[in-house]
Amino acid sequence: MLSPLRLALGSLVVGVVVFGLKYAAFLVTGSIGLYSDALESIINIGTALAALAAIWFAGKPADANHPYGHSKAEYFSAVAEGVLIIVAAATILREAYNGLIDPPEIVEVGQGLAINLAATALNAGWGILLITMGRRHRSPALAADGRHLMADVITSVGVVVGVLIATAFDVPVIDPIVAALVALNVLWSGWRLVRASIGGLMDEAPPPDELERVRALIASHAEGAIEAHDLRARLAGRLMFIDFHLVVPGGMSVSDAHDICDRIEQAIRDEVKDARITIHVEPENKAKHAGIVVL
């Protein structure tokens, strides 16, 4: 399996190649839409650099100043990418405005669109890979980079449609109009990305199905205990922090209670990658008769 760091480095290489192809498509055609598409690809290179730096920093081990690790660094990259997507949309809108005032003459349409579509296919394939691997590695930076590339794919498809319509019906003003409409979609994508990243910085809980899976693991591997309650979990980059109270019989030895905790922790780690677990053991008089019943 490719590591997050290698995937981020691959994004940088792909970004440079895609920019080169899209700028070549603009030079061939003179289309303001293709020029805007190339400008958006420059931001892809910047976000790839940000993701690479964030993943490297997030992978550093815990230290005295950061005893819980550096995993949240990835969220800063994701927020930065969301902001850059918004900047890209504003840039496209500006170029679309200039195109409305002075519509460009579009030439060599077939050759230019073929080059642009090759770059778009490369972006789409790499974007899907990043989103998939980002989820597998619990890496917000990789997933955000993938969503950014998919937003770029939508931009490119819209631009191609605009160029085709503008040339087929000899209405060059269609080119910047479609570019402006696509920019609005890119703005929406940027907002969703920033909102999701802010949720991670605010210690957002994992999805309900993942939390339910943790509850089931505790219930099925806590034999010897009475109950578990006050279960909490939060996401921090690829890490999931889990803590809860485990109620055991008052006469149970510390060693036996510790064995139960070890068994639960191992079961959770086998199912939940990069889990960080804290268990507070309590005697039976602390039972709340609510929460997780031991099976």
C-alpha cells in the first residue's frame, strides 16, 4: 500500500504535469476558459505542496510539547486547500469577466481539447485514488487533495463544454459564461471542504456507524466486567481517540481488571486502525446501569 507521504509527493508530480498540459491547450486555442483552467492547476501544485508538508509534520512522533502527536496538522492543510479553491474560483470569475468584455477568438479546437481532456483524465484518476487512500489512511490532507482534484475535473469538463458550444454555434461569449458558472461550483466545493476541516479541528465525533462498532467490540470483549459507560470518541487526523469507564466487581484484583482492559484494547485496535484508547476502571458501586452492557 502506498504511504500518505508518497501519495502526496505523487500529487505534486501530477499537478506539474497537468498544469503543463492545460497551459499547452490554452496556447493552442487561445480560449479564456482553458486559460482559467490552467490557472486553477497552478493552485493544485500549491495545495500538493501544502499536503506534503502537513503529512510529513503529522507523521512525526509525539514529543514533550505534543504528547498526543501531530496528527491535527493535516487539518490545517485541508483548510488551506479549501481557501485556495475559493481563490481559484475568484480567479476564474475575473478571467470570465474579461472574456465577456472582449470575447477571444478560439482556434485549433480539436487539438486543444484533446490535450485538455488528457490532463482531465489524469486528474480524475489521481483524485479518485487520493480520496480512496485518504479514507483508508484516515488522512484529511490526502482526501482534501483528492476532492480538490475532482473539483478541478468538474471545472475542466465545464470549460470543454463551453468551448465546444462557443465554436459550434459561433458564439464566443459562451466560453466565459460557462467558465463563470463552473467557478460558482468550485466555490461551493471549497466551502464544503473548509467546513469539514473545521469539524476536525473542533474534535468532531466519528461517524455513528464507527462509534457503534466500538460499542459492540467493548460489549463482546469485556467478559468479567459489569458494564461500560460514558463512551466518548473524537477524530484527530487519522487517529481516533476513545475513552470510557469500565465497571468491574469490587473484589476483582488490579491484575484481572488490567487483563480485561488489555483484551478490549486489542480488540478495538484490530478493527480500528490508529486507535488511542483510555479506560477508567471503577468498582461496581459506580455502575450507572446504562451505557454498554457486557455480553
